[in-house]
Amino acid sequence: MTATHLHLLLNHIPILGCFFGLALLAAGAVSHEGRLWLTRAALGVFLVVGVAAVPANLTGEEAEHQVEKLPGVTHHAVHEHEEAAEAALVAAALLGAVALGTFLLQQRNHPHTRRALWLVWALALVTAGLMARTGYEGGLIRRPELRGELNQELDE
């Protein structure tokens, strides 16, 4: 298995994890009985997002060297994906760290837990947006239908 294979397998974890964690967090916000469990599950998912973003990013470097030689792949598309991935990695790492800290506050019934959860919400929303952009930019590297090329060929 090459770094490209690993990258394509791993990159879905932080992207989908952000949205899954947000869904758990939202469910915890509206649930009375499962609030604590759902919130803790969301925090755990965000910790996984932060950790999984690292190998997804590291395997992306090697994948870049393999795909940049393929026909139809532009340096611009790869560069845009890489820039988006760097921002998403920083956000995911910060989200994972804040989620861990919030979990520890929650365990101790700390009075600032509620504020920390609001911070998690904000970071999760930002990270989900950055992850979605990263995934989209990655798709533009090899998916002509995302670049509009397929529509141009059909029109001709």
C-alpha cells in the first residue's frame, strides 16, 4: 500500500469526523437524558479528528509526489489542496486539544465547562468548514466533473 492509498483512506476520518462530532454535540444539546453521554462522545470524536488529521496530512506529502506526475494534474490544484489542508490541520489539532481539555473540565464539574463547550462548538464549526474545503480542493485534483470539464465536453 502506498502513501497515496493511505492518504485516500485516512483523509475521510477528520472530514467526516467533524460533521459526526457536530451531530453528536447537537444531539447532546437537545437531549435531556443523554446530554452528558452525547457531549462526551462528541468530545471524543473531536479528539480523534485532531489525531487523525496528522497522518492524513503526513501521507499527503508523499501522495503529492506521486500524483503530480499524472496527466491532468496541475500544480495549482495540488497547491490549493495543500494550503487548505495546512489550515485544516491546525484547526483540527486545536479542536482536539480543546475537546480534551473540555472533557477533563467536565469530569471535574468545573464551573467553566459550559464556556469551554461553546469554544468547542465554535472550533468544530470552523474546522468542519476548513475540512470540507480541503476535501473539495483535493477532489479538484483528479475529478474533472468537479472542475467543470465534464460539462464542457458534453456541451461540445
